[in-house]
Amino acid sequence: MVLPHTISLPFFLENFRGKRLFFGGVAMFAYIIRRLLYTIPVLWGVVTVVFILMAVVPGDPARLMMGQRGDPQTLEKIRADLGLDLPLHQQYLRFLKDILRGDFGKSYRNNEEVTTAIFDRLGATFRLAAWAMVLATMVGVLAGIVSAVKQYSVFDYSAMFIAISGVSAPVFWVGLLLLLVFAYGFNLVPGVGYGDGSWRYLILPVITLGVRPAALIARLTRSCMLEVLNQDYVRTARAKGLSEKVVVGRHALKNAMIPVVTIVGTQISLLLSGAVLTETIFAWPGIGRLAVEALVARDFPMIRGTVISMALIFLIVNIVVDISYGLIDPRVRYD
Amino acid sequence: MTVKKRFALVLALLLSGGILLFAGMAFAEDPVYGGVLRWREINDPPKLDPAMATDTVSSRNLYLMYDMLVENDPDGQGLLPRLAESWEAEEGIVFTFHLRPGVHFHKESLGEPTLNGGREVTAADWKYSFERLVKVTSPRAYFIDMVKGYQDFVDGKTEEWEGIKVIDDYTLQFELTYPFAPFVSVLAYNSFMVVPKEDAEHWGKDFNFHPVGTGPFIMQEWQHDQKTVYKKNPEYWRKDAAGNALPYLDGVEIIVIPDNTVAYEEFKKGNIDCFPDFPDEYYLTAKKEFGELLQERPWMGTYYYGFNCLKEPFKDNKKLRQALNYAVDRVRINDLVLEGRYFPGKGVLPPGMFAYNENLKGYSFDPEKAKALMAEAGFPDGFTAQLNVNNNPRHKAVAEAIQAQLMELGIKLNINVLDWGVHLDIAERAETEMFRMGWVVDYADPDNFLYVLLDSENWGPKGNYAHYKNPEVDALLGEARVETDPAKRVELYQRAEEIIVDDAPWIFLFHYTTSLLAQDWIKNIHLPAMGDYSTPLYNVWTTKK
């Protein structure tokens, strides 16, 4: 498999080619460096696009701070305080300079440090997304494997029916249904909110958030497994007299996992970048809600901060996913 | 036992039972100390610095922690003393306030001692707080731009605000540049609250996150996007009628639940005690289930569709604007779309407002008259216009109902649903033909409606989005602003409103209501006319522990 984003690092490779400095070798190290360097222009692109979008989209943050009624003199003063009276190119340069210093500024809306606000909410989102992904991967992969192995069985039909429903069901509907039944109907779990951080508050939002990726993973695992199970080498393995467990677990599953890892990676990125609906229904103090509220208030520093952090998460997860290909499939090379 | 004795015994039993019953009832209604009240809000408060807040969620929080000089009467019919015990006005120009002694700032905030150390509030603190509004560029400082020296102080030409004088520790005086009748009403607005200099200066812009006031509750914790937690201020200045200390509650939690369905379920489960601004979708169910626990009353606010008076087809076409007023069936829309919760409007001023005119003719639903007026206006077969509405299910539903009603007369409304910021931008630049807008009271005076929304001095962002201009109206409103005789003011405002209604720069649609659903264990909670977010909690108690 040829991976994209190949750039040469002549000096490094010249000196260390073929030497296994750590797991994955020099090539992998070089690959990671290359990918990390790639994030710089990507992030710059994101920053620039976000800046341009905020500049052209109608809706003046100073105006929104004043409410429905405001006098022009105060409005101008607020715009000057926020630096919105400067020419666009100056605002852009100032913004880039601040970012390079790691300063995302303060929220227009409540004067909170953007980085503090993001880190505060990121923890809650990470907790939610991580558990949702663990649940989705476990349920999805397991259901996919069993469905493929027992193709056209009752389990297969039921699992795939549930998977299709899971993909189609709107998140807010699933969330409300779970709340109405388990929190308000049977009183099995607490209602909404982060509570004291107890795991009991996590159960319903994790299930709500995990349903869709679980369904996607189950469907993909099934189709990949079915494809692999019909390959010659699987037939050979069976002919050698290996047990079905070994055939499925060691020979088929590993080869079927590459597309699944890709989808898991994409889903992690999406969940981490803010599960807005789930966070809204469950009053979960995450980054998705922060971003939406910032958008409504035209809170430029907060919008930029959340978008850049989401982009960064997306890039990092993608790098991790790409690296994991090599761990799953030894044919994958990083040069 | 003789019949007489038996009768006496039965009577005695009945009497003692009755006494016990009444005693029990009285006992049940007696205030109880302790407990925490949990109040639902839809989002995190953006601003907890009174100088900077402009939204209702922030206001809800501010009323717990801070005090103004005066406050609105619960029915919006006048002003009551708060940190000013009394005041007097000289010819509408000089206002002298006599401050309440023995009021102290909070000793602590967020679990830390405050820098003011819980000292007493004096007139110098008020002067500082008013000047601070200008220094931190408060979006509401201009509400009192008639106080002498405002512009010089804003421009940095003077060190202090000339028109605000500290006479002594307990006397504060304002001098205005012109007589302004609603001046004291304006001071009841929640930007004009007292803050301690030591803490405000120390924290600067971060005072927002370290609020210190004089109010009944002290901030204990702020978990962003989750809740703000308050505990009682043991040195709060108010006492109840029996001389007992207030507040009764140990604390208040303002809990953020963005979704209405979930919030209602949380209420039913008993996880929240108060659900303000009760949503339409559960209104009928809740009314049936909770009866009088769902309080609702007229709110001083007006819901209208503005015509752009600078743009065709409404520019210089009074008859067309009147025709649309006759073409809308407000009663039907209110019943079918708004669950009958609003009041169909006849004019600008809401019921309960000073100078409200009960005899104002307004516009009733009359399609025939509308057709005739349209023909006279030069549009016998109708026309097409764009209506901008800000993104909200209620506004969208009303717009669609009006669209259907106007369609009957051949008027095609193209509804454009916009984000609030974009909506405001377009309306203030007069770029659309029609727009939805609403206005709820800042200070309980007709000036806050008629002058702000319809005087030509306030075109665009200052409030007059219709860009309506009538010199006669301007003159009447100008006269009413400086007139100090209440009877004359009523006359001037009513005359101005009659002309405005006849000119029809808006479709006068509805007047708002405000609502609050509270649990039956929450006692003595009364919804004020100024809106649910200003519901006083200092004298509320809970029987649930």
C-alpha cells in the first residue's frame, strides 16, 4: 500500500536508512516528522479560511454585544476595544502573531481566555467521545464479525437491521428516547448534566453518541470480513486444518481491519470535534456547545480557537490512524 | 349526657379542630429557612459584570448578587426604594438620592475573601460605579447620557463625571443637562448596580468572573455551561415584615439545560424548582398538570413587523401599510399558533405601561377594508415583499400564518429566516421591505418604547428600525421627555401613539406575556411585570429539604 503525503528527508534517511531505531523503524519516524510538518500549512490554511469567513459573514460582534439597541458612539468604542476598527490585513497579521505566541485572545462574549475555555470543555468532550468510541468499536466490530461469519442468519439480519436503524436515527431522537425511558421512566440513571463527574452521568450520552459510529463500524466490518473470508489464503488456512477461531481471528480479521481503522479514526475526529447535539440534549459542558454559542454571538476569538483546536485534533488523529496501518498490515511502508 | 352537653361537646370539637386546621395552615405558610432553589436557564450567563450585561440570563444572575438605587414595583406601576431610601427631584434637572445606611458589600466571593472586606456602601461607591460604566465602555452607559458632563467624560476631557456629586456618605446627587422625566426609572435598570472599587479595580475585565455586590446571594461557584452556584449573604440588608433576616434560602443554583423537552422532564422529576419563560410546546399540558403553579402575566413588551419606510412599496404609502394591518387576524394567530398566550396588539405601548391607552382604536381584522386600501394605495392585485425573521420556531410559525393570511389578498411574502446578528444588520441598514422585531421594557416608561423605537433621532441601531419619521411625533415625544407633570405626559404620549398607529410604520401584532412554572414546595414566589428573569428570590422559601 502506498501512502500519500510522501516527502523525502534525504539527510536523515541517508544516515539511518534500514536501521530500526524504534518500533516501525527510521522510515516511520521520518514519516511522522513529515506528517507533523504537514500540519503547519494545513493549520495556516484553516486559520486563514476561518478569518476570511468571519470577515465576510454578516453580523457584527460589537453590535451583538450591545443588544438590540445601541448608540453609534459606544458601538465604535467597543469595536475599537476589540480591534475590529483596524483594516482587515492588520487584524489578520495581529491574529497570526498572537497565535504564534500561543495566545488565542479573550472571548468577546464573556472575556474568558479562549485557551482556558477550550481546555475546560475539551476534557468533558474527550471523556464522552473516548467512551463512545470504545463502546462503538467493541459493539461494532463484534457485531460485524459475527454477522459476517454467520451470514444470512437471524443474528446477521437483526444486527444489520439495528445497524441501519442506528445510522438513520437522528441523534436528538435517540438521546431523548433514552432519557425518557431510562432516566425519567425507570429512574435507572440520573437525568442530564455533568453531575459530580460520576460515570452514571456518562451512560446515556455515551450510548447516544456511540450508536451511529457503532452502526457504521458494524456494517463496514461485516462487508470487509465477507470480502476477506472469500479470499484464497483464508481457504488455504481452512484447508490446513486451522480452527475457525484462528482463521477468523488471526487471518481474516487483521486483513479486514484497515478500512475499519480508517472509519474509527474519522469517527473519533468527528466526536472529539464536538458532539453538538448530544452535548445540547444532555447539557454536557463540551466543546461543541462552546463552538455553537460562539458562532451565534459572532465571538471571533472563540470561533477561531475552537475551529483551530478541532482541526488540530483531526490532523493528529489522522496521523495516528495512518501510523496504525503499519502495525496492522506489515506490507504498509512509510517511505 | 344531655343533648345540650352533647351539642356543646361537638361544637367544642369542631372549634378546636378548626383552630388546629387554621393554625396548621398558618404554620404551613410561615417562612422556613434553609434549602436551595434550582432555577433553569437555557445557557451560561455571558456577563456577570452589571456594567457589561445586556441579556436576560445574565440579568437573572445579577439580580441575585447586586442592588440598584431603586427598583420597579412588581406590577410595573412605579418605583420602590432599594439602596436609596428616598429621593427628590428639582425641576426634573437635579435628582438627590438619600442612601440606605448599613448596607455592606459581600465579604467573600467564590470562597475567597473580597478585597473590600465587607465594608459599608457609601455615595462614593455609587459615583465610582457610574463612572466605571463609561470607563469599561458599558453598552448601557448611554442610557444616562443626559447626566451633565457625560460627553466630556467619555472623551477623556475630564477626570470625573461632573454631573454626579457625592454630597456626603449617604447623599448622592445627579445633575442633568435637560429635564428628563424618566430618569429615576432608568436607574432601576440592571446596569446601574453598585460595585466595590477595590475588587473591580483589582480584577479589571476579569471582574466578570469575580463578581462582588451587595445582593442577597454570594457567588460560590461558576461551572461554565453547567451552573452558577450561590449561597446566602448572611449580612443582607433586607428584613421581612416580622424583622427576620433575609434571604430564607441557603442558596440558589442557576442550572443550564439547553433543551426545553429535557428541562420539562427534569422539572417533572423534581430536579429543578423553577422553569422560567415556559415554552409553547408544553404550555397546555403544563397548565393542565400544574394549574396555578404555572404563573403567567402580561409582560411589558411588544411584538411587531416593521415596514421599511425608506423602501418601496411601503415608502410614503400609508394606505398600503394600513391595509396590511387590517389584513392580519391577530386573534386567530394568537389562538392557533401561540396557544392564546399573547395579547393581540392595538398599538405600541403594552398594557400596564404608564400612558397605555385602552381606548386606542388600532386595527381589527377586516379583509374588505384591506382590499379597498390596497386599491387606493395602487396595489389592487397585491404585490411581493420580503419579510426577514430571526431564527426561532415561534417567529417562523407566526410568519407562516401571516404569510397565509396575506396570500388571500394577493400579497406574496417571501420569508427569509436569519441568524439574529445578520437579521439586526440588515434591518438597521434598511435593506429589507419588512422585518420582525420585538421590544421588551428596559425601564418602565413610554419613553423606552415610543422615543426609542419611533423617534427619527433613533433611526437604525438606536431602535427605530422602520426608519419612521413624522415631525409631529418627534415634537410630541421630545416634549414628553422633558415634561414633569404626569398628566401632561400621558396626554402627549397618547397623542403621539394615535398618530403613529394611524401612520402604521409597523403591523402592530402582539404584546408579550412572561411566565414561570414553580414547584409547589417553592413558596412566596411572584412573577413580576418586568419579566421572569427579575423574579425576586430574597423572600422566597422552600418547604423541601
